[in-house]
Amino acid sequence: MSPAQTAILLMAAATMAAVRAKPRPVPLETALNKTLCPIEVEIDDNPERVPRRIKLIKCKAEPKEWCQQQNIAQFECCEHTHSDHVMECVQIEDRVLVQFPVTGNTSTMHVPVGCVCMVSPLKKAGKLTSSP
């Protein structure tokens, strides 16, 4: 393969990688109950606060619900343990600065913004020492 062909091949591969790396946008309504970690949406409405309405995107209480409804094997969904790692649905939170104009106070709210399947290394128990 000539150096020019190699360069073209590398540029094509880099372009393909960049194209595949960008996730497609999905409206929130479409994603509801179609993810490995199901979500529920609540609106926190406080007329005394700016912003008045804050959307809360939380993990549902039963994370295996969608997989069970679709008859998907447990090991193909979140919320299970492998030999060296554990997968679990976790709620992602962010901070939102809010203001209360009547009092002039500001505060920071911790707001749930999503639910994802997180992979963590499994902590193995140490060796037990024998008693005397």
C-alpha cells in the first residue's frame, strides 16, 4: 500500500470514528421506560423560586422493571454482578443555583438529571485469619 493510500485510509477511519462517537439525540418522552435503567420525571414547581419549574429525572424504584417486562435475561441488563465488577443503576445529580426574589436569598439545589448503568470494580473480601 502506498503512503498516499495509507493516509487516505487513516483519514477515512478517523472520520468514521468521529461519526460513530456522536450519540443521536432522543426526546425525553421517547426514552421513558426504554432504557436499561428506567426513569421517572417529576416537575418541582415553586412559584416563589427562580427558576420556578425544575425538571427532576430520577431512577425508578425498581430498576429491573423494563428488562423483566421485555423478558430480557438478568445478565443482559443492569443491576447484576459479574466475576470482577458490579453493574447498578445510579442517579446522576447536578447542582442548580436558585433564587428567591421575595427574600433575596439564593441557594443551591441538588437536582437528579438522569439514571445510568454504572460499572464499578467488585471489592473482594480479604483473606480471613484463622483464630487461635
